[in-house]
Amino acid sequence: LSSHGSRLNLLCLDMDGRGYSPPHYGDIGKEANELFSKGYGFGHVKASVATSSEFSSPKDGNIRFKSSVNHHNDSGRVAGAFETKYLDNARGLKFTETWNTENVLATAISLSDKAYLPEGAKLDVDTTFSPSTGRKTAQAKGSYKREYFAGDCGVDIDYGGPSVFGSAVLGYEGWQAGYQVAYDISKGKVTTSNFALGYSASDFVLSSFVNDGQEFSGSLYHKLTENPDVEVGAKMSWASGSNTTSFDVGARYQLDNDASLSVKVNNRAQVGLGYSHKLSSKVKLTLSTLVDGKSLNQPGHKLGLGLEAEM
């Protein structure tokens, strides 16, 4: 849990420690999102094995190989993927290639080298290709982060036509205000127009969003000062079009250095439980279950199992 506190504190400093540097738009409310997502895997049995080969010096980078398999309990479908990741810290280069059982080849290239780019700048290129169907997608994005500002922009190309997107976040003394937009070139219209407002402190993060003027949501994350092993959070959203409201509360308790227990409940009377345990320094086990409180005597409850190994 110390990593969560460190992340919150780092939100208040930029790369040189000069002042507040806000998160990118996609990372606003990240602490609450992770509280409700990490440690759960309802309806799936997952396993992954990873190994790496370091360069002459570990700090220079490594080559990492990862194999994963995912069994969907409801459909019985099994999916797998093999990933190769090349990390060159000296040049700020990360190259990732993934091939899955859907016969889709995905490639991601990331460059964040101060020798070639301004400090705080990063370039990303992501592509996918399906040899069986010939379908291709590509996305190129540039991002920049400095004191009081974080932004990104890029172009997305897929079978539906090209689109451009971008976001900008301004921050001051923990406050964050951001805007996100996407424009479909082929259709000639704005497809995304989102606003966000948030505040980050050393022990809590508060975020609110307005998506396309129709969905209103907010989240709260709090790490108890008197007991830093406990994290709590809440999320709420309301959609004006369907007039539906969702509400979730959750918590995570770090039992010891190797084990943690998570719980979350929503307004549909669904209760999620998750337990994570490091069996060793290289093996992690995750157990989770989702119980429908409205249908305790009916089928439909879900179980999840995850096993991660680092060789």
C-alpha cells in the first residue's frame, strides 16, 4: 500500500519537483478505478507465465516474454496470447508485440527519450493486423506533461475511417480541470466531448466527469490516515438518456505484505469479493467471487481464479 501513498504524493510534484503536475485525462480518478477493478476476475480462470532476459546491466533494460490463457466460465471459450516486450531504458524505447488465438497481431512502440524529445514528451504508435481477415487498425499519439499541464493528441485509423482525438488537463495545487474530444473525419462530426474536474491530496482523490453531456459520474478514493492498510472508495453515475443510476462502494485491506482482501457492493445488490496472495516472490494467486444478492438461491453467481508466475 505504500505505493498508493507514493503515487498520491507524486501527483503533487512535476518531473523536477517544481510544482503541481496534473495527470493525463485518462488517469483522472485512476486510484478509485483501480480500487474497483484490481483483484477481481469474475467469471474467468486466468493464468500467465512471464520470463525476462536482462541486458549486460539490468538498468539498461530487458527482453520480456509472457504467455497467458483465459477461460471464460459461462461460454467455455478459451483464449490465449503470447507477448514479447523489448525495453531499452538507455534510449527510452519500449517495443511490444502480441499474438493471440484470434490470429491478431498487435504491435506497440513507445518512445520517451530526452535526447530526441522534450522533457515530459512521449510518442506512442499502436497497430493491429489480422492475417485471416486483412483488417488493420493504427493509432499514433503524442503526449506531453509538465508543470500545471498534461495533454495528448493523435489520430486513430480503423475500418470505420480516420478520427482525431486530444485532451488537455490544467492543474494547480491539487486541482485538475480537463477536456477530452474526438472528431470523426469521415462523418465530419464530434463523437466525444467530455469534461472532468478533480482534486488530489495526500490521502484522498475526488473526481467528477460529464461525458457527451449525457452521463454524469464521480468517484472518491480515500486512504485512511489512521490505518494506511485500509483504502475505501465510492463511484456514482447517472445517465440522462436512460435515467439510470449506478452506485458502488468498495474497500481494500492489506492483511500483510503478501495478502490483501477486497470487497465492493453496488446498488443492484451485487457483492464482489477478492483475495490476492503472493505465494512467493514470483507467484501470485487471486481468488474472486461475485454474488447476486437478489437471487441467492438462483444460479448466476460467478467465481474467478487467477495465477501469475514470474520466472
